[in-house]
Amino acid sequence: MTELVLSLPDPAANADLGARLARLLKAGDAVLLEGGLGAGKTTLARGAIEALTGIADAPSPTYTLVQHYETQEGLVLLHADLYRLEDPEELDELGIDEALDHGAALIEWPDRMGGWRPADRLDITLEDTVAGGRTARLKAHGSWETRLGGLAD
Ligand SMILES: Nc1ncnc2c1ncn2[C@@H]1O[C@H](COP(=O)(O)OP(=O)(O)O)[C@@H](O)[C@H]1O
Ligand SMILES: [Mg+2]
């Protein structure tokens, strides 16, 4: 399966998708979270972080750009919000490549990375619905193609 469209009627549904996604994450996974300001990217990431670390209401990396976590199983989890990244040259300092050597990365505003797209990745695009909820469009690449089905309702 390469594509999946899910309905997320409220914030709790984003968090639940994040929690289900968390169970599939392994070292080397990049999850690119796309969608405009307020689309629900951080809400989804928080759901994944809480499921893996027990930390509720993880801070949004709006200004720090990245937050690192480590799960009880020893998986490094990086949460990035690159909205304020000014120059892709700064990316080296954020340690995203290193994080992917040992863990997984959830990345908001991946377009700020100047076309960086790992072959093994899951793209999630969040859009507003007229009813006030969100739609998530998931697109699997590489090894995600065999795992995407695990996120179906
Ligand atoms: N599925 C949803 N339906 C309705 N509101 C949502 C949904 N997901 C998130 N929200 C709300 O949208 C707002 C912005 O969410 P946030 O995750 O911070 O967006 P982003 O990180 O994309 O800017 C928050 O108030 C959040 O509770
Ligand atoms: Mg955000």
C-alpha cells in the first residue's frame, strides 16, 4: 500500500494517529509532516511522543527547531519544526542525519530542507475540512510501503 487517506475529526484523532504511528517507528524512519500553520502537525507529533516516552504535551520546537527524546527501548526520537530555519546550511547543526542513524525523526515544515527527501520515508499531509476537522493524506516510500497498512482504520 502506498497511499492512505484518514479522517481526523478532532485533535484527539490526530494524537491517536500519532500513537499508532509510534508503534511502527524504527531507526532510520523519517516522517515528514506537511500542512500550513495550524494544520495539526504538532498535535500528531505529540501523540507519537507521548506514546513512546510517556511525556504528555511535549513542547513544540518552534524556536529550538529540534527536540530530542529517547524511548524506554532506546530509540532516539527527534521532533523538528523547521518553519524558522533560515538557511538549509544550518541543518547540519540540528543533527537530523545523526538522529536517523540511531532513531526516527518527525519533521514539520520539511520543505525548509531544500529538497531533502530520504528514500525511506512517510509523508503525511494535513488539511482542514469544512466541518472543522482534518484530513490526513499519507504517502509511503521505501519500507513504509509494507507498513502503511498498519495505520488503516
Ligand atoms: N483533527 C483536528 N480537528 C480539529 N482541530 C484540530 C485537529 N488537529 C489539531 N487541531 C487543532 O488545531 C490547532 C493547531 O494544531 P497544531 O498541531 O499546533 O498545528 P501545526 O503544528 O500544524 O501548526 C490546535 O488548536 C489543535 O488542537
Ligand atoms: Mg507545529
